[in-house]
Amino acid sequence: MIQPDDVPASEGGDKVSAALQRFTLDVAVNQADFDTGYRALDAMFGPRGEIERPEVLLRWSSGPRHPPAAWPTQVQSAYHLILARDHERSGDLAGIRDCFVTLDVRARRCVVLLSHTLVLPPYRRTGLAALLRAAPIGLCRRALAAAGLDPTSAEIILFAEMEPVVAEEPDTVIRLLAYGRAGFRVIPPATFPYVQPDFRNLAALSLDASPIPLLAVVRQVGEESRTTMPRARAQGCLEQIHAIHACDNRLEDIHALQAHTMRALSAWTGKDLPLLPLPTGAGALAAIAPLVRSEVLAHFPERWRQNPLEDPADERAAIAAAWPNLR
């Protein structure tokens, strides 16, 4: 599934080489494998309400799905649950990654929505996390080849939804540091204000949607050093990611979110969007500055923010105090 050069040199080295020898990564292909992976993810993310019900993901696991006919592009989506096992411990479960692989054949573009990743405690700092970040690239190659496309000439994009930086929530910094080292960048919220849908059964609950504004964090595979993204590619990513959500959510809700992002994207007159760098270590505070909550959520309606915005300068000062090693 994974090739050595799928892991960027920026997070490669001896640890990753050892991980490639130690761990096997395979897609769950039966109920037992699915149950094993889902239980581990649910133990971590279930209490926080951050994982879909098992029956929903099982339905996705049954085969490729397509959005309703009214969707503007023909997109095929498939869910995959990847299990990492340890050679040195008789195949013990070491980590899990799940994701949705979307394919737009006409555009020759494969976009992966990265969902959950989990490295079990005994395997942290072994290099496995780097493998799990890169593993979906192999799934893209398979999907492209199955569609009769050459994976070496097609676009492959890894797309992660991430929370803005909050000083009191260290994980919001740690995740961005890890993905920055893995070749990811941010599509600026000012030109691409991305929103995750409200996944509750809104019709049954008679509720208005409460979507979640997030950062669009992307890796352009094979083009990691590129500091821009073609505007058409950014729009394609949005359409392919929302094609996943359109399969199980009210179309009017998804269209409303897409319209919000597209209003900002359409106002950009250039051919390419400049991407924001992610922090990677020392000297990273400058990269974090535009990613703090108040800066990001200023590009979204007040009703989606949940809490009042702080002064961005105060947020940046709090982060600098909490993370002195990033100066």
C-alpha cells in the first residue's frame, strides 16, 4: 500500500525506515477487521462524539457511492479503514487510519478526506504516525488505476479538516506541527472558508444546521514544495469532499455550505491561490499567527462561531506564552 517516497523527506529518516520494516498496513476487508479497527477508534473518538455510528461506516464499506444526480460533478467515493499491525509482536494492532477516497475521472483528480488516525500508546514515536498520514496515497493509486487512469500523471490531494489554533488546547498546535512536517499547507480561510456539515439527523430532530468552520489542510502529492494551488483544483477539492457529505445529508444544507465557500473563492481573481505554510518547529509562531481561532472564524457568519471571538493579538500572545519553544 505504501511506498517509501510517499512519506516526505521532511519527516523521513531512520525512524520511518524502521517503521516501514516493522509494520504492515492493510485495508479491513471483513467484518472482524472492521470491528477491530472501529472499536479502537470508537474508544478514542466516541466519547467526544467525533465518529460516525458503526452502521453508517459499514454502509460506506459495502462499496463505492455516488452523490444524488443533482450534484454538479460525477464523483465516486469509497470509505477505507486501514489497520497497522506489528511484525515484532505477532501482528498486534498498532494503529488505525480511516478515510474517504473520492475520484473525479473527468478531472483526473483523486481527493482523500482524512478522517481519524490513531496510534496506540505502545507505538507512539515509532514512525508509524508518518506512515498513517501517507497511507491513503496508495489507495488513490489503486482507485486511479482501476478507473483506467495513470496514477503518475493524475492529481492526488490529501485533504484534512482541522480546528483553528487555541492556546488552551495543545492538540490544535500539535496536529498542525505534525502535518506541517508531512508536506501539508493551508488554503487561506479568507479565500476558502471551509465548513464541515452538521452530521446530526436534522430532519428527525427538527433542528437548524450548526456547521463547524474548520481549516482546509492539504497535501498536493508530488508537489509538496508548491506554495500555491490552482483555483480550479481548490474548487474541485470542495466539490469532491462535499460529494461525500451529499450522500447522507440534506442537499440544501450542503449547497448552503458550498455556496459560502464559493462566494469567497469566486472573489479571488488570480489563477492560483497562495497557500499558508504550517508550523514545523522552532520559529513556527509566524506560521501559527493567521491560524488562531479569531483570525479564522472572522470569515464565517456569527451564528456558526459558537463563542465570541477574542482579540487576535491576545490569542497570539497566549500561544507564545504556552509554546516558548516555537519562537
